[in-house]
Amino acid sequence: MNVLQLQLIRKAEQWVIRSWRRGKYVQIVLCTCTSAGSKRIREACNNVMQCIVDECGMCMEPESLIPIVYSKAPQVVLIGDHMQLQPIVKNRLARSLGLRTSMFERFSENAFMLEEQYRMVSEIV
């Protein structure tokens, strides 16, 4: 991407996020865990009511904390499957310090488990 394209994307992004200032309200903002801590998201999204971290079972715990802490949302929802892929941590020291355990896995005993799944055909289940 060239500089002009990046500037155009940033301008469009700011318009969408800040549209609430023109009497409209942004109801959903989607971003990665890391970008949730970026200055542009922090400044523009200052009235978050609910923070949803999807695929939380694959996130390292510190990574999951970024949107939770910066959103200051009164309600946090973690979505994922602690029995599937764990966070990918290659560094031995980081693994020994527990970074392969996601926040979702850490709190899995408190999870509300779905009783019916809709993603696979019934023969697989």
C-alpha cells in the first residue's frame, strides 16, 4: 500500500469510529486484541458497554487483557474453546511462566457451555 491509500484508510476509519459525534452511535467496533490498545481506538471508543473477546482460547492471557482493560467495559464475554488450539508460544521461558495457558482456559470451570452446536453436520457429532 502506498502512503495515499494508508491515509485514505485512516480517514475512513476515523469517520466510522467517530460518527457518534454527529448524532449517530457506533454500536459495534471490531478489532484485534492488540489494536484495541492503540491510541486511535482508545480515544475514539470511550463508552464501551460490552467487550467480547472471540477465540479467546487461542490468546495469551496478557493479549486478552488488552481489550478488557482498555475498553473499561462493565461486561466482558470470553468466547472460545479451551480444548482446541492453545496460544502459540515458542519461547521456552515464556512457556515455563505459563503463557501457554489462555485466560479462557484459566476460567473454563466458570464457563457456560453450549449444549448444542450448529457448525458440524449431525453425522460428525
